[in-house]
Amino acid sequence: LSRYDAACQIAQEIAEKIQERNRYQRNGESSAKLNVMIRSSLQSLKEKIDQLKDLLLRAVSTHQITQLEGDRRQNLVDDLLTRQKQLQASYQNEGTETDVIRSSLMTGGVKRGVTNPWLLEESEETRGLGFDDLRQQQRRIIEEQDAGLDALSSIISRQKQMGQEIGNELDEQNEIIDDLTNLVENTDEKLLNQTRHVKMVDKKSASCG
């Protein structure tokens, strides 16, 4: 955000220099020095915008900021990139004063801690907040997300423990079932033996009679 603020300030200065150059040209004065300064500032602005793109991509990919905040900042960078292209066109069209120059001058520049005048739309949660407040809000959001992840991890751990306990109980139930099966088989065998013994006794008793 501070780098974006600095880039906006450069864009404001470029707009002022282009207007001054155009005024010199209308009065027949030399503007070569201003052209050199404008060209250098435009190159510096382009480099800063490229840096903003890289920083924003890194911040979003590493979850330093939320996706919603990333989209908001992406809109800011896109607006700044559009303004840079308009300033470049104004610089090349010497002697003309485009609407972007007049609107940039009317904003009065960008001051630290003040809502950026180029911001077309901002959420209610961040409107009126300074950079420190935004960082604190982002830190609070990250802490809430971490707390949510910790709670989710705890729930998953409990479910894993419950699954292990259910598995152990099933193993015990299977052992009990195996024991019952063996007991039933032994009982069946004893019954068969007793049945055969009874038949033999009955047969001998009948013979004796």
C-alpha cells in the first residue's frame, strides 16, 4: 500500500509536469528539460507498477492477504496502469491537455493516511481506514482463519480417535464371535457323541430284553 501511494504521487507529479510543459510550449518557451524529466518519471512509474504487480501476486499466493483484499488492490493497480498509459499518451501528444491531466490536478495529489481520490469503490469494512488499521484488520482476519483451522484440526483429530476406538471395538467383537463359534462347534460335537452313546445303550438294552 505504501508503494502504491508512492506510485500515485509520481503520477500526480507527471500530470503537473505535463501541464507545465504544455504551458511553456504555448508561450513559445523551451520545454526540453521538462520533457526529459517527464520521460524519466514515466519510466519510474512503469517500474513501480510492475513491482506492485509482483508484490500483489506474491501476497495473494502466500495468503498474506485475503482474496477479497487482493481483488480490491488489483483494481487499484489496474486503475493506476490505465492512468500511466493515459499520461504516456498525453506526454507524446505535445501541446494538448487531456481530461486525465485536468482530473489528476484537481485531486490535489495523494497524501498518506487519506483515502485515495482515485479509488472509485471501497468496501464498508475498509472505508476510512489508514494503512495501520488495514494491516491490523488483515492480521485479525488471519488470526481468525488460524483459529478456524485449529478448530477444524481438533475436530479431525477427535474423529480419527473415534475411528480408532471403533476399529478396536470391532476387533474385540470379532474375537468374541470367533470364541462363540468355537464353543458352538465343541458343543455340537459333544451332543453328537452323547447321541451316539445313547443309541448304543438303547440297542444293548433291547438285546438283553
